[in-house]
Amino acid sequence: MGVPRHPSLLERPILFAHRGARAQLPENTIPAFELAVRLGATGLESDVWVTTDGVAVLDHDGEFGTWPFKKPISALRRDELPVHVPTLSEYYDVLGPSIPLSLDVKDAAAFDATVAAARAAGAEEQLWLCHPRLEVLREWREHTTAKLVDSTRLNKLDGGPERRAAELRDLGIEGINLRLPDWNAGLVTLFHRFGRTAFGWDAQHVREIVALIDMGIDGLYSDHSDRMAESFQAMFDDHVDRDEVDE
């Protein structure tokens, strides 16, 4: 398959399992997160919300009940949620603090509870918090050592990508997350020039996973942990083996 043409800023790109192993098991559940790691994911991803009693929980849609009686998580207590919905603390109890965790903070009010849970687990340094608004990320920067990620789209970068890269650097925001079609090798290199990590999401097929790794992406998100792991191994292990032979 060949080695990547462009290097990642990280030692190796993080393979984030999107909502756990959602291609095999119900998403955002503890079994899905555990299976993703067994399949080879080196990072995990979810969406975080906060309940009315201040508990950070992992779910995508952020509401429960049947229409027209659905309620947002922010209006529900933890004990009113379905049993399959894990709290962030429960996640850390099972998965531990060492696996990089990317959280899309769907409700900015969840920030305090999220950081508190990560800090209590000793996992703050391995936490990547994603949000689409720079003013929110700017405010968060003063309150956490977690890594912050600008989650957006290329066509929403006012002033263009170089201006955004400089702004992220100046604000101390570690990276940017764009959907796969937005990325190319030149754009990854641009953000790397400013010391910002580049994440790409919605890489579902092998050709897409390989393309992102090849352009030097620092983290990618997929529903298919097995495909990410196999593609990663084919590219990086082949490189390691050849280096060892050359020595």
C-alpha cells in the first residue's frame, strides 16, 4: 500500500472510533467503545451533554421520548435517561484515562461537568474538546488543559484557511476538524505550518482512510475501527519493517 507521503504532526495519527464501533454495535454505549478498542481504534469519539442535575453523559441526538413529548437532555435528570446512555465518569471507569477521547460538546453548558469528570479520572491531558464557535473555544482555553478543536467546514472559514490557522495558533486552540472532502495535502500542510493539528471526519471506506493518512492527517474519525486499523497497519508497519531492514 505504501507509506504516507506527508508526515503527521503527531507520532502517529489517532484512529478515532466514531461513537464507538457503531458499525457493529449500538452507538455511544460502553460495549461499542470497548469493541472499538479491540478492533484497533487508538482513540474514541462521542458527543457530550449535561443533565439538569449536572451530569455529563454521552449521546448523539441529545433528546429522549416520543414526539411530541421529546425532552432535551438538559431538561432531564440522569436517572430519567435510558440505561444504555453512559455518563462520562462511567466511561472512564471502564475504558480508563489513557485512550485519547474526542468529544463533540453539543451543549456548551456541558463544559464544566465534562472537564470535571475528565480531571477526576486523570484523563484531561488525553481529552480533545470540539466545538464550532471560536468565541466559545476562546473562553474555554483559560479553564482547561484539554486540547481544543475548531470543528467546522472549509466554506465557513472567514478570511480563508491561513487566517484561521493563525487565529487558532494565537488563541492557543490546538487543532481544526473538517469533513473529509474539505481536506487535501496542501491544506493539512498549511495548518501544520502553524503548529495546528488537522482532524478529518467521515472516513468510512479504505480509500478515504488511506487518503487522509497519506496527506498527513493527525486524527481521523470512522464508524469502522477495523478498516482504520488495517489501513494504518498496512502503511505504517510496512514503513517500520523496511526501516529495520535498512539498518
